[in-house]
Amino acid sequence: MAKTYIYDTKKFSLWYGSKQALKDIDLKIAANEVTAIIGPSGCGKSTYIKTLNRMVDLIPSVRTEGEIIYDGRDIFDKTIRVEELRTRVGMVFQKPNPFPKSIFENVVYGPRIHGVRNRSELEDIAERSLRAAALWDEVKDRLKDNAYSLSGGQQQRLCIARVLAVEPEVVLMDEPTSALDPLSTLKIEDLVQELKEKYTIVIVTHNMQQASRISDMTAFFLLGELIEFDNTEKIFRQPADKRTEDYITGRFG
Amino acid sequence: MLNSRSGNKRLDRRIILDRSIKIVFSFSVFIALGILTILLSSIIIQSIGWLDWQFLTSNLSINAQRAGIKGVITGTLLMMVILAPVTLILGVATAIFLEEYVRKGWFHSIVKINISNLSAVPSVIFGLLGLTIFSRLLGLGSSILAGALTMSLLILPIVVVSAQEAIKAVPGFLREASYAMGATKWTTIRKVVLPSALPGILTGSILGLSRAIGETAPLIVIGIPALILKMPQSIMDNFTALPVQIYYWTLDSVLVREYANLAAATIVVLLTMLLTLNVSAIILRSKFQRRY
């Protein structure tokens, strides 16, 4: 079965000032799959995922080379509007970052800023998104409560609901469970499995068990380079590169 | 075995030092509080019998028995009505620009240092600036508008710096969350940054306002007349404000002794206003404690 690719990264390099963080990355991300990116800290995995929705723009002195094709166009093309890109490519961060507003207002933030005014429409979106993020049953009676009254795991699922509310095509997750307890982590991992039916998911994780449990494809980054990219099973069973093997067997990292 | 007393000379010395330090510190507090008490009680005693309804609702008069500060309070309040929005809008806009739009670099540092310096400039200087620009150049004379704009210049640095601090205190992850949803910069500022920074901005602005209520020098420099006997009708009218009136009544108490009592009564009114403002700032701050 031929895969549809949603991202095509071609010889992509990135510098912070004079320090090179990504070197000649070539990587294709398939639609409706979970692509995991693993590697030791400082390997560029976070930088790479933040490039996919151009959040790296927020960091001054970033310079890029090469291209990342999304929907037929280079995302660094001058005519691309970054707001539109980020609407279609949502992001969940390492630390849950809900707004200090009510649960409801958090979920409808995206639809609101994109012009949805109708109250009942917003309520529909909120319910649909919270259900999709497996949070609805826990919060349906307290939608007006402040988001910070939720537990860390619930906050993170709220952040996922907030992303889903704008109906993106891709959901980027930057170590979404690193601040969570094992139970909440499990819930999010289950959720990721459900979400890939509708969305393409790219997840950065420093937890190799997590990568092997939930992803279809795994990319191993080291010192800004893509060392190996293959089926998750292949990567964890018979890695082609010695360095990948060393990393997943815990010899460094 | 532990010695209950003596035996350990060094420890004895340290304990004595420990106790005397406490006495020295509490003594400092007593000096500050003592002076404040003396000041307040002498003012309140002087104002007794003078601060009454008649005093608050009558116009100024040469006759101390009939004089009241209705016009003076009106002058101060009208000045506030112009001052507050002008300063808030200019101050917050400046702070947003500096914190959210300007790249941190030499321009940012220079502007920042200058603003901090401005907040230490004596108020007389701001009075001269107001006299030159608003009173003379723009021909506003010594109107309420001229006074308010001059005061606005005076407290702008305070408001800008406190608004900057409040904006800076909004965690970056909230901005990131908003940008990652496809929000523009302005949407992010309007819906995320400002709501979170608002309590801090308001607290700083209220403190700035209370400074403006109490300032005398700039108003005297732009030429507020010594005695005005009629109520201000519009913002273009000449006026007098509470601190200015206190100043003139105190000066003239050499001529008419009762003026000292009038000044004292006016001080009580002014202090009450200041206290109200400062308490509301404290309430605001504690009510909107951050919770992320």
C-alpha cells in the first residue's frame, strides 16, 4: 500500500546564530501514522518538531537552509502565512500550558480567534474536542472551572482538546508526557492511538518504550543529524546503525 | 552534657548579638511609625471642628469660616478623569511595544534606561516641561487639561515600568500556546498577555495615580492661581487641586491663622483619597494572585 506523505523534508539545516542544530535532514512523514522522534537531549529532535509548524520563528537569530514541503509548498516560502500553517498543524507542548481561563474558554480559544461567534456552535466544538481528547466525562459538569483546577494529566488532555478544536491535519507533540505520572502517560498514549485515525501525529519522546509502544515509524536523531529512520519495529529489533543500537539499548543518552 | 548557661563564651556573645539586633531593627520601625503618628495626630487635631459637611460642599472663600473645598475636590477629580485614561493608554501601549515588539538589543536598553531615569526626575522639571509644551506652546494656559497632561508626563514612567514588569511576568508558555494555535501577535497580546498582566498593570497605574494626586510642584509651575473663588465648569477652566490648596493655605496661615486648620482638614481629605487608592491597589493585587 502506497503511503501518502504529508511532510517532505529535503536537505534541511538549521542554525541558532552560529551553532548548527540540524544537519541535512531528509525525512518524510506519512499521513495518519504516528512518527516518533527519539534521541538524547540536545540532538535536535525538539528543534525539528518546532520547525514543522515554524514555532522556531519565535527564537531570534534562527537561520534555515533546504526545504520542508507541506501540502505542496515549502513552509519557509515567503508567501506562506504562518498563522494558517499553525492552524493546520497543531502542537502540544512538554509542559501542559492551558490559559488561565475556564476549561470551556481554553477549548474554544482557537475557534474563537478564527472567527466562530455562535455560542451553540462553540459548545458543539467544545464537546466534540473534549470527547476526542477523552476528557469530556471528567469535565462536562465543570466547564466553567479554571483550567488550572485540573490535574496535570487532565491539563495536558485539555491542551490536546484545544488543538483538536481547530481541526488540524497534523498534531505535533513535544514530549507530551514528560511532566506526567505513569497513569496519565498511559491515557495520553491510548489517546494517541485513537487520534491517528483522523490525524497525522509526530511525537518527540525521550522515552524509548513509549516510542516503541505507540509509533509506526521512528526517527533517531543524534547531534543534529538523522541517523536512522525506519519502521518502529525494525528500529527496535534490528537497527541498521550501531549508534541507534547503542542508544536504544541504553549504552548512552 | 549541655551547659544551661555560661561555659561557652562565644555562644553567649552570639546570643547577645542576636537579641540586640532585634532591638535595633524594631527601634527603626518605631521611629518611622512614631513620626507618622505625630504627623497624623497633629493634622487630625488641627482639622477637628473644621472638617465637616459644610467644608466639603462650599466654595473657596477668603473668610476661613465659610471656606470649603468643593471646587478643589472637583478640580482634582476632573484632573484624574483626564489623567487616568491618557496615562493608562499611553503607558500600556509603550510597555506593550517595548516588551512584545522591540527586539531586545541596544534600542530596547537605551529606551529602558531612559524611562527608569525619567521616573527619578524631580517633579518641578516636569512642571517646566508642561509649562513649555501644554501651557504656552499649545495655549492651554493653566487649565485642568494642561494640569492633567503635565501630571500624565510625570507618572508615565511609573506606569510604563510597572506595566512592563507585569507583561514580562506573563509566562512564555502561554504566548507559545497562543501562537501555536495560529494566533497573530495582536490576538495573542489582546487575549492572553493583557488579561494575565492586567492586575499588575492596574496596581502600578493606581500607585501612579496616587502619586499624581499628591504632587504639588508641577501644578504650581504651570501657574495655578493662589485663590479661585468659582467652581471649574469644564476641562479648559483654570482650577486648583488639593495639594496646591494645602500649599497656599499653609503659606497664608501667617496672615490668617485659621488657614492652618483649613490646610489640615484638606490634608485629611487628600490622605483619605490616597489611602482608598492604595488599598484598592492592594486588594486588586491579592485578588488576582497568579495561579500558574
